[in-house]
Amino acid sequence: MKTEEIRLRVPRKTAQAYRNAPPEEQQRIAEIVRFSVRVMDDEEAFNEATERLERTMDEIGAKARARGLTDDILQDILNEGD
């Protein structure tokens, strides 16, 4: 498969978290983005991608909580853009 690099604008902390993630996590994120873009015109694939994304987000959330992320800290992070 031929690949091409694209750039996405994300908040600085998101970019830092991605860069600091292990290679296997970076690969999973790339797969999610690739699949999500591909399925924009395919409802069945879109639903599958949504379910997969939700599972991944649940896993990320569990890891974040295990590392000490609380609802208050998360709210502070989300409010930084204001």
C-alpha cells in the first residue's frame, strides 16, 4: 500500500502526548484516523469505526485514570483552550 503523510492541527498537549506515546500506541492512533477517514461514505464501516474508537477511548481513559487523571484534572485540561 502506498502511503502519504498528512498534517493535522491538534492542541499542543495532544501533539505532545502523541509524540510521547509508545510506537504501538502511535500506530493504533494512525489506524483509527485512517479508518475513520476511509469510512466517511460507508455507513456500516462508519459504525464499526465508531465502536472501535469507543473501545480505544475507553482503554485510554482507563490507562489515564490508572496514572492519576481525575475528573478535576481533565476539566482543567479541557478548559485550557478558553
